[in-house]
Amino acid sequence: MATHTDLEEVWLVVSPQSPFKVGQELLPEQDRLRLVELAIAGNTRLRALDVEFTMPKPSYTADTLRELRGRYPGTRFVLLMGEDNLAGLPRWKHADQILAEHEVYVYPRPGVADYEPSTHPAVRIVKAPLLDISATFIRDCVRAGNSIRYLVPEAVEQHIQAAGYWRQ
């Protein structure tokens, strides 16, 4: 998204608890933040944020966007999401407000061709290469003892191995 859009920077917000993942086992938020920081190290167009760590849980995108606008007045915020999440957007807290106040850039995802494309003027499908690599796939590889080399940056792979994440 940083190289296929008009955005100067992409801020990656690590969420302590998504309302859609309540009850799912997650790594502690500081560990997930560290993985993001390792993944983007050296890329000046990417930035990891822990803004949601002090907000009420679960985290709602509308609340996070409001918090970011308060912290960074005058900054234009665009919501980025995978195409697989677009169909669920109407069920989000204050979805109408999000669409009224922000553009939504959607990364194409393999296997979602059967979704109805959005006609909302705030939604833009970005032309970008399709990479069929998910966090679930990476975790499953680690659990199975399969290599994740070339799927994640080397520093992330080393940290995952050293910390023993997702090992049985």
C-alpha cells in the first residue's frame, strides 16, 4: 500500500483486542508490536503504532481514528483493509461515520472475487500485486515445523524462533 497508493506513510496499528477476535488466543500486544517493528525496520514509509494499547478493549476502528485525529491534527488518515474484510465493514461500529470522514483503500485478496464490489465513493480498490500470505498460514507453518523463510523478514523469523511462538 505504501508503494501502490498516494500515501506518504503507512501506519500499522497493533490492536490489543479486535472485537471480531474476542476469545481467540493472541500473542501479548508488546510481542506483536515487536514483530511489526522488526518487520518494518529500515523502511521510512512504514510506522508501527501502539495507540490502542491505552484505549478501552476491544478496539474499534472508529475510536482509533478519532484518537489519531486528536493526536495528529491536520493529518489525513486513510483506512487500509484487505478485500476479505470489506464485506463486513457495514457491521463495524460507526461504519457510516468512518466512510463519511475517511477514504478506505482496499488491498485485493485472492479468493474474494465472489464479493460484491463496493460502489461507495470513499472506497477504492488498490491495484497491487496479489500476495496470498496470511498470518494464519505463517502461524500454521511454525506450528507444523515448516520454514517461514521468504514469508517474513529474516529478523522476524529469527525472533519467532528464539521466542518459541506457536510451538506445540
